[in-house]
Amino acid sequence: MSESAKPHHPNPQGKGEKSHGGDFSYVGIDAILEQMRRKAMKKGFELNLMVVGQSGLGKSTLMNTLFKSKVSRNKSVLSNPEERIPKTIEIKSISHDIEEKGVRMKLTVIDTPGFGDQINNENCWQPIMKFINDQYEAYLQEEININRKKRIPDSRVHCCIYFIPPTGHW
């Protein structure tokens, strides 16, 4: 190919390099990863963590330590042991917006207080499975709607951390 027949590119920089404005000066396959990264960083991330286990195993402490803030529910110290242990499993969600170094994250900690505290724990997992399945079903129903929302709220459980007592008796 002769010199005059070669296509002229207005971008004097090398392929994949950013221009002074921070944007790519061309559209191409190798630019899509950077575009997706910028979009994800701008929009932020969602993380739904479920912590499951008996009372006193350190679920709240672990969550607070992992995220360097008070993200799990605040349990007040009560003198009466019957008041400390819930009679039924009440699944509660606590949401927080965390930002670090320009990265935003909506963290939801789903707490299952008193799971496994009863004498008969034969079917204690059923309310937790029902909660998880209900969240997935609700998301699916929103997703298959004809008039779908632009941004579907994601309440599905992304990660479930199960705490086993050190005695091994659960």
C-alpha cells in the first residue's frame, strides 16, 4: 500500500491510550471495558449479605469489623436472658451507603437473630429459605413485567454467611 493510500487517523497517541480529557478518542472493542468500569463506578455497587447463626457467635462484630463501621444492628445489653433471645426468627434488613475512594456501595446486612437458639432446631432453616426464595421471586416478577422499572431494586441475597458454634452442637 502506498503512503497516500494508507488511512489517516487523527489520534496521534498509541492505541488504547487516553486523551487529555480522560475519554477515549475513538470507539472500539478495547474501549468497552473502560467504559463499563466507569459506568459501574459512577452507579455504584449493591451487596446483600445475610448472616445466620445462634446468638453470641459474633455475627454483628464480624460485619462491623469487615466494613469498619457500625453496619449490623445495635443490640442492647439486657439483664433478663429471656429478653435477649427472640422467641421467633425475625429477619431484619439494615441498609447503609458506604463510600471509599470514590467507590459507592449500598450494603444491606440481613440479620437473622436467634436462629438456632431454640431447643428443637429441626425446621429452623425454613423461614430463611422462604425469605431467600421470596426475594428472588420478587426480583423475577419485577424483571418480567411488561412495564419494567428502569432500575429494579435488588433485594436478593448475594452472600449468606453461616456461623457454626465452636461446640459443634447445632
